[in-house]
Amino acid sequence: MQKIRKGFLLIESMTALWLAVLIISTLTLTVFVQYQQLKQLETRVTAHKLIWERLRDDSAPTKTTFSNHTYQTIADKNSVKVIGDAGKTYQVTWR
């Protein structure tokens, strides 16, 4: 019968704990980054919808709120610009 050394069991347990924490933190970071990308994509899509709405109808409102985000639409004779509440600007120009 072999003796099991307590030190080896401690190192093995610490290694398993370290790997579990590493995997959990990697997954958490990945989900957080994907969530941020989805929020940016949602903002971009909303801004493009507002540009399309302004191109279709000149009487569209200049200030609009979607999902607690405020967008301001500015139109002149050569462009339509949408400014989000974070300061991000989306613009379409033509000649």
C-alpha cells in the first residue's frame, strides 16, 4: 500500500482551482466584450434607421429616444447626421 503525500494533494488542488478561476474569468471577459459589441451594433442600427426615416420624411422629429438613448438628427441640403447621446456621430452625405 502506497502512502499519499499531503503536499502533492495540495499542489494538485491548487492547480485545479487556478485552472477553474482562469476559465471562469476568461468566459466572463468574453461575454462582457460581446455584450459591449452588441450595444454598439444596436446604437449603429438605430442611427441608420433614423437616417433612413429622415431621408423618407422631412417632417421626422429631430430628437428621438430609443432604449433610454437620445439621438439628435441634423439634416441639411447635402447630408443627414445623427448624433447619439455618447457623442458618436453617423452621417450620410451626397452631392
